[in-house]
Amino acid sequence: MDIRALVDRWVEALSGNDLDSLAEILHPDFVEVYPQSGELIRGYERMKAIFSAYPGLPEGEVIATSGAAPGQTNVIPSPLPFGLPTIQVSEAGHTFTVEAFMRYPNGDEYFGVWLGELRDGRVYKLTTYFARPFEAPAWRTPYVERIPRPQI
């Protein structure tokens, strides 16, 4: 399986909260790191337990931008309650990056970035960052172009 197909399959499984498919996609030695909170999740079973205990997964619609043809998008339907609206997917060698915009049930919005590493054709390691959107300061106005933020 090529990287793009594997990443799309991971996004679909994650978005659909399809833990059985994630078990097939994740490497037996899978780890996920949350640098902002100083946490490391070791193995599928612990990741599955976190999903099962999560007090409110985000929702949204998945839009994966193809790395092979700039501007081409694939829309992947996302069953609620969990959705991972992907803004960009890029791949090189045995790594990939996914950028997303999410809204949680309490209304909180976050950008998410997943830095992924593959091993033996499976997702081996994820380093995951979450960041809140913020208003641009007025002093930068003369130096920037404004772009629309994602909407769910």
C-alpha cells in the first residue's frame, strides 16, 4: 500500500472512530506523543482505551487534499460524533503530515497537526499537536494577506 492510501485509510478510520480498522493500520509497536502535555501513549490497547474514555470527541467533515495533484480534494464522509476535517496531507518517504481543524461538543475549536512515521507499511509513530485559533494582531495587517479559516 502506498503512503497516500495508508494515510487516507488512517484518516477514515480515525474520523469514523473505527477502532477495529485502526488496529490493522497501527504498527504493533505504535506510539503517539503529545509534546504539549508531556504524554506518551504506547500501543493500540492504550490508544483504544483513551478513545473509549474520551469525554467528547470532536465533530466535523473530512476533506483530504491529495498530495499528488495540488488543489484536488477527496471528501471522506465522517460519521458523528468524531470527525477529522483534514486541510492538508503531504507525504515524503516514510513520513506524513496531516493538518486538521476540529470542533469539540463544547464548542472549542482547535487546529491539529499529526506528524506520522511509517514502519513495515503501518503507522508506527504519531507526534500530535493541538492549537487554538487566535485573532491576528492589527500591527501585522500591512504585511500579510488574510485567508479564510476553515469552517465546520
